[in-house]
Amino acid sequence: MNIEAVDLFCGIGGLTAGLIKSGIKVRAGYDIEPACRHGYEYNNDAAFVHKDVADVTADEIRGWYSEGAIRLLAGCAPCQPFSTYNQGKDTTLDKKWPLLYHFMRLIEDVKPELVTMENVPDVTKHKVYHDFVSKLEELGYTISANRVDCVQYGVPQTRKRHVLLASLVSKKMELIPPTHDKPVTVRDVIKGLPVLYSGKRNKEDSLHVCSQLNALNMRRIKASKPGGTWKDWPEDLVAQCHTKESGKSYGGVYGRMEWDKPAPTMTTQCFGFGNGRFGHPSQHRAISLREAAIFQTFPEDYQFFDGDFTIKSVGKMIGNAVPVRLGEIVGLSLLSIRVS
């Protein structure tokens, strides 16, 4: 099938790269972060449009598609308002909250033959998601919506996502079956990378760079076991917040990964040892940006920046991305449908 896509909230291009890898032509990506332009356009044969989705019109979207193409509109809106990290917080005033409604508006006006949406599993607990699904049903879409364990599709991290597919051209819509019986592990994907020291950068790969650990955190990581917690440390290394009742359950922070298991879910803070189980399994450092990108299944030659960059800025791009492999699975699923 000749499927052409427009990728809303495209970021650095994880979903776009996966769709292209599956055989779908992506015409354009939209995002509000101008820093994503270089990486998106350099790696993908698609245009980057720096624009808030609230200002995007249906005529603009329709203009990207070729005559006769089956049109796919993809919209993986930022997940922060729906994330478990925000449980107990009032996120209704978050500027990201209405983005699904803007996506819904464009679907209603453009009526693309295919739609896909990816987000955290907890998106299903919110009214905006159910309004979104109800509108698709009202417009006549066949819908498949699933909680996806990315490990089952070869993504080397314990990432669970909610993936929705919708079609006006097929009466049956579903993700392809899992492709991996055994998980892809940390060892499988990063064991061969050059040794790296805290705060250093590899001379041959500028993305293989990691944050500098201060003296206290260096002592902490040296006391950490792969898969262990801060409860393994001597008492003088334990952070004060973890001695309180509210902090005792957060065993995954300041943790090392395990060689023979998938990595934890990559986040926008995945470059920081204290932000999760982002310690290297054996080296005394946090994971590098290259390692984070590999866990997100980006190709090792994927370029994220042009010129100077900060670890924080590129880490945010990587953590916000849809894993390329998940994008490929979405594309293969859409290409497998039978047009009726």
C-alpha cells in the first residue's frame, strides 16, 4: 500500500524513523521544539515544521499528501500530564493537556484513512482519552487499542505503552504479534561500546558522553550492586529523603542496571545516576547519551545535534522519543491491514 504519514509531536524523529524503516513514506513532522529540526531532517527524508499543533490547520495537513495516497496522521502527544510521575498532582492546567483535543480536531477535519496514537498506559484513565476514542468511533474508524510491552518487540528496555491504531479503510485493525520470545538485554546492545569514565566523552563518538558524578555520588555508585538499591549502601551514603516514610519505596533511584536484563524505561532524565536505575552495570558512571539512544533503538549513526550541545538537551530529546522499533512495529501493523 502507498501510505504517506504526517507525524505530529515528532520530536527528534523516533516514530518517523520507525515508520520509514517499515516502508511508510513520512512527508513531514511537526513539533514545538526548534532544537529537534536538525536531527529530524538530517536522519529522515521528511520536512520539519516548527509549530504548535494548536495553530496547525486541516488544509495545511492535507497539503502534504500525494493524490491517491492512503493518509496516516500520527500523534504521540507529550505524556507528562498522564504519567505516573504526576500522580497526585493537578495537571489540568498543564499546557500539554489539550494537545489530544487538537489532534482530535485535525482528525475530524482531515479524515485521514489511518490514525495512530502512542502514550503512557495511564492515558486511558483520563477523560480526554475517552473523548478522543469516542470521536474516532463517531467518525466511523475501526479501532485497536492495546497496552504494549515493548520488550516483546525487541526494545531493550522495560517500556510499556498504550498504542492506538484506527482505520477508515479496514474492518480489522490490530498490532502484529510479538516478535521476540526472549528479551534483548543491556549486554546484547551496549557491551561492545568503549569504556567511559565519569564526566568524559569518547573521542570518536561525541554522543558517547556521560554526566560527571560528584564525590558523594561516586561513593554511592561504587557501593551499588547491579539490580540493587540504595538500601545496600552504608548508612552514611543514604540520602535524607530516603530515610523518610515517603521516600522508602523509591528503591530504583541511584541504581545500576543489570547486564542480563532489559534497561529500565528511558526518561528525559536518563543521563542522571540519581534519577532512576541509570547507573552503568559495571563502570562507575551514569549511562551515556549513546547508550540511552541505543536503548531507544535509534541507529548508532543517528545524529541528534549540529555543533555544540548539552547532555541535558540531547537527553531530553532521547527520553521524549518513541522507540524507533516501536514505530516500525506500528508501521508494519498498518501495512498488514486489508483494505476493504
